[in-house]
Amino acid sequence: MPVSEETKERVQGYSIVRITETNNDGDVTMETFALAHESGGQLDEFADYLDAVKALNRLLFPLPGLPEVPLHRTG
């Protein structure tokens, strides 16, 4: 099953990456969100975008983080 990655946010060297797995018809079978740092890879993986944002904000504190708004899905 094909897996693709798409960076959704970048802040202070950290990224939130959407990871999607699709079946042979192109339908999404699984979607997760990874929290990664530019220095060396993935730190954690979450089932929900908002959970990844909250984890990133905890790492960045006391610096301003991302707004805790759910990712809007299309189609």
C-alpha cells in the first residue's frame, strides 16, 4: 500500500507531517501525523492533527506555538 508524507506546519525547526496510507484504488486507509525535528527525524506520531499541535506547543513553551485549531479536511 502506498504511503505519502506532506508537511502541514513548520515552526522553529519542528514540522508536523501528515502521513497517509492508501489502498490500490487511491482511497485513504490510514492517516497519522508525525512530529519531527530538522536535526534528525521523527519524535512522535499521533492519530490526530490537534494532538500533534499540542505536543509541539509543549516543546516550544514558552515560545509562541501554533493555534490549537483542528485541521480542516477537504473532499
